[in-house]
Amino acid sequence: MPRARSPLSSSLTSSLTSVLPSVLPSFSDLRSMTRAPRRDLLCGLTVAVVALPLALGFGVSSGLGAAAGLTTAIVAGALAALCGGSARQVSGPTGAMTVVLVPIVHHYGAGGVLTVGLLAGVLLLGLAFAHAGAAMAYVPAPVIAGFTIGIACVIALQQVPNALGVPLPPGEQVVVIAARAAREFGAVPHWPALLLAGGCAVLMLAGARWKPAVPFSLAAVATATLTAEALHLPVARLGTVPATLPTPSLAFFDVSRVPSLLAPAAAVAALAALESLLSASVADGMRPGERHNPSKELFGQGIANLAAPLFGGVPATGAIARTAVNVRTGAASRLAALTHAVVLAGIVAVAAPWVARIPLPALAGVLLATAIRMVDSEAVRAMARATHGDALVLALTATATLALDLVRAVLLGLGVSVLLALRAAVRGTRLTPAASDELPGTGSPTVTYRFDGPLLFAAAHRFREGLSQVNGVATVDLRLSGVTAMDATGALALKDAVDTLHDRGIEVHLTEVAPAHRRTLESLGVLPAPTPAPDTGVVPSAAGAPAP
């Protein structure tokens, strides 16, 4: 007889059956690649031209080398394009991720980074199955802006040693490393490196203002390489780049190191999710009517980050700059992003010896220009002028990104945003007298109060103090129709205030209670719980007493 499945096994199977269709690529996703193949192929070629120097540069900046950056752009770029939730997202190595990877390389070596990428892929799949991508909608704009400014500063500082042509100084903080590199350059100037880096940066920035659609990054790198070769400039070169992808391997994986790498993996997964969903949202905004699927996008990034380390690649995310180029050039489907990965593989296979001769200062110049272009100065100024709170959150997030790390910076920004929102909510609560009268036949004075706003923990003390100061009346009618939200702390504060008034001989009636709030008040004993007694037509509306 077949053995019956356990309830737990049945539950897991049922959960997977219901969740998998929402994250796996659908037939319509793949069929969309046939809508405008010629246009998508041209877009993919353009994006590959833009992505090549960035992939090389970010690979070098991460500490694993240019080959790791190219591998990531090819492997992760192809898989995220096929399995992701945005039709126009382009994935690969990014500056934000290199900021996180540098200290991991320093502490755990290349094998540690590959293991972190693998673990981050698993965590991203978990986030996809939990549909955690919807939380991106709740990240405030000043946090994202501050996060972007901080990343741009870190990327620029990371390029200082290569741009100045000095060996990488020791240290972990990018500010310290950049300062030491500047001192070393001051002692022994290396002008060819500085001129190449500055020339590439100026050419990219000027070209972007003149012809935004033209990929000046590749032109800048090609010009710098030809100049260095023709003049035999004494500058560091990229070095050997493999013409093919390495054989996939798990030789780097050491189970004993997993516990110590879980925290860095969580940071990498959080950053990959945040940056990828942000990039997909940017793509949606550039093409009105298009909407990405957050759960599918996290699933695609999870698959990409599971595979990239097997080939020696670094963790990947959605890349805002490359995605923007893809959308602007008119990409119609995910075929464009897939083509970008295939073209990169072809370039490496054909031109590996020439790629190896690229000067490192040229790549540093490209990344310096990229960091400058990351910041939307007009949007930042508008946010800084909006409110003092927005300016504070933006500045704190940017500073924390530079001084601490990206994940803690975002958490700090979110925490301050929540505190400011609560402060605004507290200021928006009002307890105001609505009417004053006498109870019929008693001559006892009664007063009616109306509460407006959220009755939450942040406003509880203010509400309790305001109601407890009522004097000179026999009855208080508290109308709660203006309560927009209520939590347990607010309900208990209400109960405490009602009890205090009862102890002073003042009768309290709670009226106009919304059904959703009535349940909270009943569960905490502020209102009497409903009884199975026959309906007498009288609705209990006071704490312990029926409404008159």
C-alpha cells in the first residue's frame, strides 16, 4: 500500500504549488520576445557596449578582478533576463554591490565572496516565495535618494588609487584609502594615470550632455587604450582576461564557514533586492503603463546569484544605468537584456587580448563619471527643500552609507522616517470639545468630545493627558468616529483615561465607534464584550454602561 503523506508534507506541497506559478517565468513572458526581435537585438548590442567597461571596472573594484565582473554580467545578466519580473531590466555587477563586497573580500577572501553570493541567492528565492517585493513601495524617496548619493560617493572614492596610478593602500574605510592614495600621489606624482582617468571622465560627461544616446564610455576607454599603447605610457593594465567562461564548480564552498557568512549574505541579499526593485521601478517610470512583478524579479535575481558564483562571478543586482539605456533605446522585451549578455560573451571570446590592454586609470575614469551621473541633483535639491524631515533623512542616509554600510544606512533612514511619520501623526491628533449641555431631568453638566486622528502608541500619552484633565462635568460623551487607526497601546490609554474619570465620579460614554475599532476595544475590556443575550434594541456604547 502507498504510504500516506504527512500533513506537513502535504502543506508544503500545497504551498509550493500555489506560490511557484506566481514567480516562475510564464509562456507569455517568453513569447513576448518575438514581438520586435530586430529592435531588441539592436538595443542589446547598445547595452553591451555600455556594460563592457562597467563590468570590467566593477569587477576590479570588487577585488575579484575584471574576469569576475564579466562573468557576472554574462551569467547573471542572461538568467535574470529570462527569469526576472521586468521585461526591460538589465542585471550585472554594480557599484553599490562592490561597496559591500570589498570588506567581505578583505575578511574572507575570494572564496568567501562566492559563498556569500550563493547564500544570497537562496535568501532572494525565499524573499520571492514570501512575496516580500511589495515592501519596496514603502521605502521613502529621501531614503532612496540618500542611499544613491552615498553609493556614488563610495564608488568615486574607490577609484582614487587607480585614477592616481598608485598601489591600493591598506585599510577598509574608503575615505581613509582615498586619503592615503592622495598623499602617496602628492609625494610621487604619476601624471599619465591622472590624465587618462580625467580624460575618460570628461569625455563621458561632456558626451552625455551632447549626445545622451551615444555610449561614450566605450569610446573613452578605446581612446585611452590606443593613446597608452601609442605613447607607451607607464600605467597599470587590466591584465589577462579569459576568452571563455570557466567550468562551473563548487570547490569554493566550505560548509564550516556558512555560519560566519550568513550576516554578510543577508546584507548582500537585502541590497540585491533593494537595488533590483528600485531599478525595475525606474524602468516602469520611464515607460508608462509597464509594471514589473516584484516577486518574479526577486526570483530571477535569486537564480542569477545562485549561478554566478559557480562560474566565479560576484553577486549581481539590477543595474539602473544599464536598464535606463535599455529602455531609452526602445527595448520591447527581455530579449534585449538577454542579447546584451550574449554579446558580452562574444566580445570576450573575440577580443580578450585587446581587453587585457585596457589601462586601469581609464576604467577608473569611467566609474568616476558613472558615480557623478548617478545623482539627480534637481531631485535631490527638491527633496531637501520639501521639508526639514526629508532633508534630515536624506543627509543621514547618505552619511551613514559613506561611514557605515549600505544596509545599516537604509535601516537608519527607514527608522528616522518612521519616527518623523509618527511625530506627524501625533501632531495631527485632536481631542476637541464638540458640545456642552445638561442631562435631561438631572441638571448635571455633560460635555461631548470628538477625537480625530490615529489613536496609536505614539499619541497615547497625549490623548490620556488631554482626557484626564476634564473637570466640572458629570458625564463625558466621547465620539470616536474620527479615529483613523487604533492599536493596543492607544486602546489601553483610552481605558486608563476612562477608568480615571470613573474614579472621579464622571460617567463616560463611547459613541460612534467603528466596527473595526470596536473589536479592539472589546478585546481589551474598554467596551463590554457582546453577549448571547436576546437583542433588546440597546447598543452598548459606553465603557461598562449602555448609551442613553
